[in-house]
Amino acid sequence: MKAYAPGSVTGLYAPTNRPDGRSRGVSFATADGVVVDLAAAAETQLELNGTAAPFAPVERLLSEFGVTAAVAIDAEVPIGCGFGTSGAATLASALAANAVFELGRSREELLAAAHHAEVTAGTGQGDVYIQNVGGLLWSEPDGPAEAYRLDRHGYDGIGRVEPDITVSYVSEGGIETSEMLADESFLSAARRVGAREIDALARPPTLSALADRSHRYARETGIATPFVEDTFERVIEAGGHAGMALFGETVFAVGAEDTLSDRTAIDTEGARLLEG
């Protein structure tokens, strides 16, 4: 059984001091994501882009389900660079395993299991939520997250139109999420700057406005590397808006498609089983 989950880019992140660890953030789903091909097997075996490799959150998920499977993971975005590949692979695996093994779990139960596997593996905190619904997701620790269905015509049913929402990007490499989440200096800055920038972002936000706020966030929290800073300047000189994917040495941009090497679209459907 094949399943797909979109990539996800978090432009703003503000941790809280809540005991449940829930945070604030604004993310969007990318059409380039992860496809998983899962089949029952005598023991669990995982492949990542054609090469046998451990993949902790997927292994934890299958163990929680009490099943063993052969799982081939095909990532269409750079791995470990701020596109939520581990979350996408885990959520897609949950959908596929539910179908293959006839587990009978609800969508909400599968989402919760994928999130728990990600958190316990230390590979992410909330990517699966935007990957579940697609579009753009505004997350607050209290109450349900706000999901905006974003396509090339704008926001579905809300009336806020973004003239051009093709997203271009370039990546120099990864930034270890677990290290960032253990860095108290960063977390302190992220709480202050992240809360301010999220509060200043209009609802519903445009991607260009999110990119601008993300740009300020990256600089003021000190996580913008020289590569990121240089790329910011190139995009701005070209008349575009640039932000940083959290966490990766990756810049995403709106309005400067010819400036950066790669481009993608916004996924508006979320994770799903694939036919055939």
C-alpha cells in the first residue's frame, strides 16, 4: 500500500513553558513530500531513497501498532533540512499500515500515533499536524489550530488572495532539531521573538508576510547562518520575500522564483492513501 504526506515548512516557532510541551507556530505544506510503500513482512525493514536505513519514528510507530512491515520511503525534499521528512514518513506509514493490517483506527488516532512516535524519537514536535490537513496551519497551545486552505487562487472561502504563491527554496544542509530544542539560549530567544512575530502576523497570513516575519525571527534568534543571510539578501535584491525553514539551513522564498534553485507548490489536501 502506498501513501503520501506533504512536506512541511515551519517559518515561525515559539516554545512555551507548558508541561505538555505544546508550542506556537505557523507552517505550510509543500507539494513535494514523502511517498511510503508499505507491505506486511516477517520483520520490520526500512529503506530510505532506495538504501536500507534505520528510521526511528516509523519503527516506533509500527511497534506501537504491534505489526512488522517492509517500508520503502521515497523523499522528494531534502532530508533533515527543515521539510518535516520524518513526520511525513511517519504519518504516511500510519495511513498505509492502517490499511494493510486493517487496524480500524480513526484518522485522529493515526495522527496521534504518528505525533507520539515523532516526539518520542526526538525528530519533531508538530509537523504531522500541518501534513495531515495541507495548506497553512496556525498553531496555538490552547484550542484547535487554524487551517487555511491555500492554493494558487488564494485562501479558500476566506477571500484573502495571494497573487503568486509558488514557493522557491534552496538548502545548504541540516540543523539538528534535537540540539536546537535542547539549547536554552535559543529557546529563550525563540519564546520572545517567536511570540512577537506570530502576534504581529495578520490572520489569515499571506506567505510573503510569513516569509518576512520568519526572516526577522531567524536573524534575531541568531540561527541564521552566513549561507542563510547571503540567500536572504539575494532574494530581497530580486524583489522577493525570504524566510528560514525551521530547522534547516534552508531558505524559502515567495516572489523570486528565478533566484533560488528549487521550487514547489502548496499542497492543499494533506496526507492520503494513493491508488494503484
